[in-house]
Amino acid sequence: MTPHGVRQVVSAATRWVGIAAVPSPHWPRYVSASQCLDHGVSVHVVQQTLGHASLATTSCYAHVRPGQSAGAYLAG
């Protein structure tokens, strides 16, 4: 699919659901990567899926959520 085709699909989808501002065509990719990371998919799997050469690029999709702490994952 061409970049123009992606823009058309994203634009049509946002109009269909009633969103006034059209997000960038990169938005579905960003949302998908963020959702995968939120659901425990390895950052290395997401990196490979997105085709990023650098893990640092993929890590930009990982965000700390309110109430999250590394301590919650450590055995007490």
C-alpha cells in the first residue's frame, strides 16, 4: 500500500467514527506497537515486526503508565 493509500484509509476511518482531526498515517502503527508492549509482547519481537534497526527506536513506544512501578514485578 502506498503512503497516499494509507492516508486515505486512516482519513476515512476517522471520519466514520466521528473523529474531527485526522491522525498521521503512522498512528495505527504506533497504537499497534504500544498495545503489543502493554500486553507483554517482547520489545525484541515488536522491533523485528516493525523493522527497526535499533532497539532504541522501538523503545520509544514503551510508556510508563500511572501506578506502574518496577517494584510490582519483584518477588517480595
